[in-house]
Amino acid sequence: MFALAIYQGAVREAIVANKHGGAPALAPALGRRLANRIAADRGDWIPDRVTFVPTPLRRRLARGGQGGCQPIAEAVAHTLGLDLIDCLRLTRTVAKQSLLPDSRRRENVQGAFDLKKSYGFNKNTDLAGRHILLVDDVLTTGATASEVARILKRGGAASVHLAVVARAVRR
């Protein structure tokens, strides 16, 4: 797992602003910084592809089509010279994780993600043997990341590493 910062202060404000689309330059800046952290700390592990935790359509539309992890992941992929794959979809409505107690977060996302299928061939994205870098904005309990990583591995990924802009620290 790669984390750029702790979820507090200016970092928290930047993530919240990015989620709501109020500052379109934030996502590329956060993504580039996160990519630089990954490049410095990845050791021998080299990802093949970058993907991201999808944002529910209703939330994206409510935010004017902006925000979420995709633009951060785009910047990470571009900076690292990797392909970005939009391979995940939500299978049902999920509550906002940030509004739930930690004890309910795993249950909230369990079974809520799947791989997208190609419209033309009804096949999933080919992840066989790939090393996937999964990008999200904040890591709190790890429930979402664990569920999405499970789906990617079930789809054939050899490994999944998580990269987040910030991780929450509970006191």
C-alpha cells in the first residue's frame, strides 16, 4: 500500500474539494505527487496497469460529472507511463462509506463491485497475470480496497497494490 499523506488539514481539504469538483486542477496534482511516491517506494514491484475505485453514477452526476478517483488515477498512470483501465463497475447502490461506522463498512461494499464486460464480446477485461495498481482517494478501514482487490484477483490479476492520496488515522 502506498499513501501520500495522512487524511488531515490541507490534504483533507484538497480531497474533499476534488470529490466535489470545485477545483479541477487538484486531481492531476494529487495524482502526480502520488505517482512520484509510488515510483520512489515500489522497490522491485512494477505494475502493468492502473485502475481506480469507481464512483457511483448518481454521485458523479450530483457533482456535475466531476470528482472521484478516476482523474487522480489518470494522472498516476500518465506520470508512471502506464495504461489506465476502467475495468470496475458497481453492481448495486452503496451508502457513503464516510457516513457509516467502521463496523458496517465491509458489509456495505461486500458484493458491490464487479468487472465490466465488453459490450461487443461480453468478456471481462483481461487481467490474467497482470500486476494492478488500484487508486483510491482515502483509506480508512480498507473495506472498499479489500473488496475491489478481491474482484481484481478473481478476474486473474497476479497482484494488486493500493495507492491512496491519504490514509485516515484513528485516535
